[in-house]
Amino acid sequence: MERKKTSILRKIINLFKPKEVWTSPLVVNNQADSPTSEAYKVLRTNLHLVDDGDFPKSFAITSALDKEGKSSVAVNLAVAIAQVGKKVVLVDSDLRKPTLHKVFGLINDTGLSNYLIEENTFEEVLRETIIPNLKVVISGSRLHNPTEILSSQKMYSLIKHLEKEADVIIFDAAPLIPVADAMIVSCQVRGLILVVDYHSNRKNLMRVKQILDDSKARLFGAVIDKFPGGIDGYYYFSSCSRMPEKE
């Protein structure tokens, strides 16, 4: 049992063709029978096995760098989990380059940042979506000190409050390499999922490994984006410490 809890997800899925991401962001909802939608359902099933046959209460989704597909994974995995009756809250904690307000057609003037600096109440920043069982907290107004705000007691208290109010909380976090924001969030939740562009170079992968090794965050697994061989491609590995061999 302990081995199942600590091992990462073994199913690594190619989710997107390069231009599919924002032309159809809610793939699981709008294209329910597509191969991409099925891939998310596989990811949902594997995630369900992480903690003794249930979904982790809270986790972050991040990537090495920007534009590797993390926000699309966060959105569609949230929809997939909501579709099985779980109450899901999706939070945009990428305060520097937020995305979720675009997906749901919202004006990004009231959200997580406004709550953390006590401009708005929790009820004011928690938004309904068109997806049953799915609510969203967008990033909100831009701040000059997102790292400090995300590491505040207010953020920690918000996570604990959300864990009582919902079944699953998913944080769309900032990329790992440029800033510390993602690790700050990941260390406050139950774990993280890493989205990796198949074409990422070894240097970036090794940097990500070092960041994860130095942190207390728990890696649930990885999703490989843009994997050669088409939308149905799968790739397996058994340990987050296993990296491509040097060429």
C-alpha cells in the first residue's frame, strides 16, 4: 500500500497537438468522445489511485517553463473530475501570467490576489462556471510581490478552507524554473503534477529535478505534452529521478 501512495503515476499521456490548446480549451466538455478527452479520463483514473483509491484533496499543476500546456491540463483535468460528481475548485495561482479567466470568459479584476490582500471576501472571488460541480478562482489584479503573497498565512488558511468546502482543489501554478511561486504553492498542498513538453532539453529537465529534490513537495506524476506519434501516444516511466541519457 505504501508503495502505491508514494510512486508517481505511470501513465504519461500526450494531450495536445500544438495548436489545439486555446482553440478548444474545454476539450473534455466540448469534445467528450475525442482521443484527447479519453486521455484526460485515463489521467483522472490514475490520479484516483494516488491516495488509497481517492483523489488527492489538493494539488498543483506546473511545468518547467511557460507555454508547455499546464493550464490546459489543469482546466481539463478539473472538468474530468467534476464529471464524476466531485466538487472541484480550480484556482489560478499563476499571478504573473494568468490564463483561467480567458478560458471561462471572465474579467480578471477580482480573484485570488484580491482575496489575499483582503480587498475581497472568499464568497466574492469564488465563481460558478458552466460546468456542473466546478467552481473557479481566477488570479485577480496584478501584484508586485506575488511570491510573498502566496507564502502568506492567508494563502495557507485559504487552502485549508477550500479543502473543507470542496472534494478536490486544483491550483494552476506558475512554471518552476523562472520563479519560486510554484514550489511555494506545491509545498502547501498535497502534491503536484508536472507537465513536460516532450521537446524540453536535458538542462531544463535536470533543473526541474533539482528544484523538486530540494523541496518538500510530493510529485504525483507527469504528463508529457506533444509526444511524437499522434494524439493517442503513451509514454511510461517509473521514477521521477529517471532522466534522458546524455547524448
